[in-house]
Amino acid sequence: MGILKVARMGHPILREVAAELDAEEIATPAFQDFVDSMIATMHEYDGAGLAAPQVHVSKRVVVMELANNPRYPDAPGVPLTVIVNPRIHFMTEDRIDVVEGCLSIPDLRGVVPRVAEIELEALDREGNAIRGRFKGFPAAVVQHECDHLDGVLYVDRVSDPKTLSFLREFERYHAVPELPN
């Protein structure tokens, strides 16, 4: 287990549609070690989530954790979750504006409209079926990370390109919306 190298915007792997994993691959020690390294990498950079393509692996795997994250102290506490082969179902037409950043696009921020409530179907790291509902900021994190699995970056979804700014300039010149719950 170790810290993995994060792919930055411009690397072609971030624009690929990632491949699903089968039960045989999920059961391997190599996959379990990879998941541990993804978690360590997410924690190293205080990320809310991390998708496998961000660490140069084009597979449909996401890790996320919002509990006790110093970058998001007001976020609802979502425990460490490993998501394999996710499918998202939108539960509302309501949208929320979320200030997003990305470990693959360091120091840049932008306002992205996201669906306010989703249902997630996926497998956990052992290959067991999981299902959960997410609202507000956690729903936005799931959508952001799952976008990576389809080769989509948050900058592709920014509602107003004028909000796309470096972090310091964003904080100085743009109103920062409250984290949606």
C-alpha cells in the first residue's frame, strides 16, 4: 500500500470511459491492495473522493469519505465508502450549485450544478451489492467521482465559465455558497 501518482488534467486517461470489474478481479489481493492505496492517496491529499482513473487505472472504482475531512469540516459525515461499478439514479429534478475542485486539477474551482438527491447502486470492495441515497454535498461528491469513470471532468459541467478560478481568486472574488446538506 502506498501513495499513488495523481493524473492531472490533460492526461488522456482522464477522458476514457473506465472498464467494469468482474467478481474474479474484485476478489484478487492485487485489487484489495489497489483499493487500500486509493484510500491512502485520498487521505494524503485530504480529498473527499478519488476515482481510479485519477491514479492512472481505467477501472470503475471510487473511494469517498466525508467524515472528519479538514477541507470540508461542515460536510455531512459520510464514512469511508468503496464503490465498484456504480450506477446512479436521479431522484429529483432539483439542482444544487456546488463549488467543486479536483485532485486532478489542483488549485482550480468552479460552480457546478448537480442533482440534489441520487440513489447509488454498486458493489463494495468485496463484490457485495450496495445501495444508498445521497443528498446535497454527498450526492455531488458521488456524481463528481462517477463522472471521472465516464471521462468527464467538473470543468466540463461548470455552469458559468466566469466562476472557473484559481482557489485564492475564487475565495476573493466569488460568493462561496454554503455546502448543501
